[in-house]
Amino acid sequence: MQRKRISTVLAVLMAISMVITACTPKPVVTEPVKITIFVGFGAGSDPDSQEALNTIAGEFNASHTDLQVEFMYSTWEEHTTKFSTLLAGDLVPDLAFPIGIQGIAEFYDEWIDVSPYILRDSYDTTDFYGPSLQLLNFNEKTIGLPLGVYPSVTFFNEDLFDAASVAYPPQQYGDSSWTLQKMVEIGQQLTLDENGNNAASSSFDPTKIAQWGWGGWCGPFRTVPGKFGGNPLGMSSDFKVAEMDSGGYLEGMQFLYDSIFNWHIRPSSIDEGSTFTGMDFTFESGKVAMFECFSWASYAFPNFTTGGNWNVASVPAGPYGDVVSPVNADTFAIPAHSTHPDQAWEVAKWMMEPDMQNRLCSIFGCIPSRKSLAGGWIDSMAAEYPNVDFQVFIDSIDYMDASPNNESWVPAYSKVWDATENAMSRILSGESSDVRQVMTDLQTEVQGYLDEYWAAHP
């Protein structure tokens, strides 16, 4: 009887234990949120960059338990198709990084406004260059924070200047004598035919040019109109009326034509294809004395050195006194279809910290957009190229085309962009010598795209 009673008590206790165990809350295991970062709108898709970015991802993941990051890569050539496919397949990444102004414009409606996050966190933006912040404001929407910028400067070959006994162009901004007209004058002195006659000489033979004084502007045509007092977008402020057959657009295109076929200081696109085969920039050849380009040309600096001793100078003023250093920039953008926008913002802030910004800009080749990092960037570049005055790049930031930027959004973005570039190609190749007719044709084409766009977006 006693044994039976003990067995009964044990059975009751076991039942109670099972009930208590069943009612005890189990510890909640929270999986970290994965933030996918799309790399393809800008630099970063080459193997070396991928390796560096994957290392950074590993560091982030090792130091965070609530968030993990993963980079997704695409080439520039495929980025539009790949990102569109991700959107259509409901596989939207949480960040696009790095991304430039053109990339933002390509998918303008997809990016969220991050200004509420900036206000909520009282995020300190005072260390950023003012113009770099303006770049990211679009129709009262702030897309991101500036990671790095790529301002334009005038590159020049010191050896060619020395051989012609021509003074170097000014390396400080504020010299009123440094204008496009002066650049043409110098360019003619530095353009030589096979007999050594320069383009200002009556004996000069433009059919046998051996050296050019100027290599042109390396960017798209939209970098040009601002130098002639025009709007780089080439249309009215409400984006409904094209303005490409007058003002800065017409004057800028005429300048390009004259530089090739009247002043003979710049190679045509035909010359570029035959004389400078295999080069990204004609300046690499040592046969071009000057050209204007963005600082992202840094990847070619070793080739510039092969072409001779080189340096940089300020950007000359246009005919109306406008000093415009066209700029590209890198930032981040958070897609509207991201399922983790708050966490994406936290990752973006981590990448914008000074130390990380320095590392990322060394990968992408940009100049850090924080003023406090300028000295370190100059020192690192000067260590490799001690002959070059890298302060000029920093000074050029104050003259960037920030608002609007040459890559800013317009309706029918890709169609308008391609139309403008095709018009410039007609001039650079010599296909047409009637600049006004080229711009009239462009005006008609672009106006058609605008009318089509607004008919679909009443």
C-alpha cells in the first residue's frame, strides 16, 4: 500500500513538472536582419574592389549581432537590366551603394527621402562640403549623404609646355586671365604639325597634326552648357520646354566644333580612333598638352606619367565669367521597396563614418566629401605623385555644378541623354559642319520626348 501511494505521488509530481515545463516561455532566438547592398551603379564591381568590399562586410558582420550585410555585384553595362529585374521579381536590395547622380536619375521614383532620418537622428552634416550636400537634393527630396566627389580640373603635360616655352596654366582659382579664350590661345601654341609649325602659324598644316594643345572635356555634353552661362539640363524649369537650340547648348557645341575644325587644337573623334587606339584618354599619349576631366581619371594616372611629367590646374572661366568644375559624386540610396529601410539607414551611417569613408573612397577612387579628410587624401595622393598639386582638386569642389548637376534627372532621362550625346557625336566626327542645324534637330527630338512624357504623366 505504501509503495502504491509513493508511485501515485511521483506520478502527480511528474505531471505537474510537465505542465510547468510546457508553460515556461522558451527563449526567443532573433535572427539578424540581412541588408543586401547592390553594387553596380558606380565603381566597385571589379575583382579587387569586390575583395575589399567583402572584407568590409566581414568586419561589419563580426561586430554586429542584429544586422548582417551582403554585397550583390553587377557590371556597369548590366546594372540597369539587373536592377530592373530585381525590382520586377520582388527581390529589391536594401541599399544601392555606391551610386552617382546618373544612377539616382535612372530610377528616381524608387529612392526614399532620407531627410526624416537625418532630422530624427540630428545627424551632423557640418563636416561635409556644402556643394556636395546640394547634389543630393532633388525636388525637395534628399536621396542620401555624400560619400565622395569627383571634381574636374585641367590636366596639363609639363614637358610639352616647357618645350614650347609656354607658361603653365594657373593652379589657383581667382586668376581672371585664365579663360576659355586664353586656353584656346595656349592650345594653338601647343598644337604642332609634322613640321613643327603651331596652329597659330600661317604655315600650319591641319591635315598633318602631330600634337594637340587640348584634348577636350572628358564628360558628357551636359557638362558643357554651364560654362557658357546655360542650364546643363537644356530645358525649362518645369521640364516641359526644350532649350537646346540656343544659349549655352548652342554656344558650347559651337565651341567644340571650332576647337576641332577652325582652331585645330582638339582631335576629332576620327583622330581619336586612329591615333590614340587602346587609350582611355588621349592625354596618356604624351601628344596632348591639356584636357579637362573628373578626378575619377585617377585610375589612369600611371598612364599619364608614362606620357610625361604632368600636373593639374584650375578650370578656366567661360565667356560670361562662369567658372564651372563639373562634378560626379557617389552616395547611397535606399529603395522604396526595401523591407528594411530603418536598418539600411543604420548600415549607411556606419559606412559614412570618417574612417570607413576613407577606406571606401580609396576603393572607389573618390575624394572624401568630409572636409576633415582632405589633408589625408592630399597626402596619400602626393606620396604616389609628388609632382602634382592635389590641392587644386579640393579647391575645385567650390566650383562644382551642384544644382542642377550635369547628371540630374529630366523627363525621359535615357532618351534625352542619348539624343544629346548623339548630337555631340555628329560634331566631334565632322559628320555635320552646321552646328545650328544639329542643335535644331536635337531641339525637335528632345521636345518630342518631353511632350510624350507629359502626355503620359498629366
